[in-house]
Amino acid sequence: MPFKAPNGLLTMVKIRASCVVVGPEFSPQRFSKISLVKPVEAGEPGALGKVGRYRGKPTPYGHATIEVSDRAETDWSRFDDLLAVLEGCIHALRETGAEDITLMCSLFHNGQCNFAFSRDQLRRIAALEVELTISCYGAEVE
């Protein structure tokens, strides 16, 4: 979303949003069987980790990442699309063992990073009862 900074320069803020789901009993396979949503990345409890402290070791939890876009976009309607996906599958996530559900927003900017969620978006996030993480990066990181 373009934003006119106080110095008169037009800055751009792009968003990439995803949802990370974790739980000691969470099964992405069970979730996929009862939901139309297919995680872009997932692992069952006990599967060998690919990165981090559990690399090459059995993970003590199941995990999945849900996205509607794999890149940062100026069109923030993709964020609303992700909220709609989560609204449609939040009960299935919890039913299949999800305990920690985090909506992650990565914001990329080429100047001052100003952004806002609408009242409707805030209401929807709150109704999902999920964590919200926001990270901001200069455009060179994108």
C-alpha cells in the first residue's frame, strides 16, 4: 500500500502473511483429511526435523504452515484471503491437535514502515483467538 511519508516521498509497504501451526499432538495428515486446506509445509510428531535444533532428530510436535501467497504483495487483500481460509479451518486445526496457532505478517518497506489493520481485520483476528506476530524489513531483505 503506497504511503506518503512526512518528507513527501512515496513509500511502499508489502505484506507476506502466513499461519504457523504447532502442537505436540497436532497431525497435519489428519487435518488434511478433514479440511480442504493443504499446508505448504508440514511435519508429523516424531518426524525428523529439517532445520533448527531438531535437525536430523525426531520432532516432539507436529507443525504446518498455511499460506495463500508465497511472496510479499502490495495487494493487502491476500491478507483478507488468509483470514478467510483460517476462519474456515480453525476448528479443524484445533480438533487435530493444534495448540499454538500464529498469524505471521512480514512487512517489507522502502522507507518509513506505516501500516494499519482495519477494524474488521482486527475483529476477525481476535475472533480466531490466535497469536499475531509482525516483523518489518527494509526492501533490500525482500
